[in-house]
Amino acid sequence: MKVIAFLGSPNKNGNTAQIVNKILKSAEASDAETQVFMQAILM
């Protein structure tokens, strides 16, 4: 399985990013491939 997260917050280490990272770590523990796209970095 592949899991992709899109974050639109300008805070790279904000609350939303922390929650998403925990979710992605859980998915990785279940052998899922994960990737995060952050709007703050893409712009």
C-alpha cells in the first residue's frame, strides 16, 4: 500500500505535521510506502 500526505500549513513542524508524521510512521510499521508533500517547501 502507498500512503501520500499533503500538508498545506506554512509550519513545517506544527501540530498538523506532527499528527501526520505519527500516522505515517504507523503506516510504515504496516509495510506501507509513505511520502509527504509540504506546500511550504514546494513554493
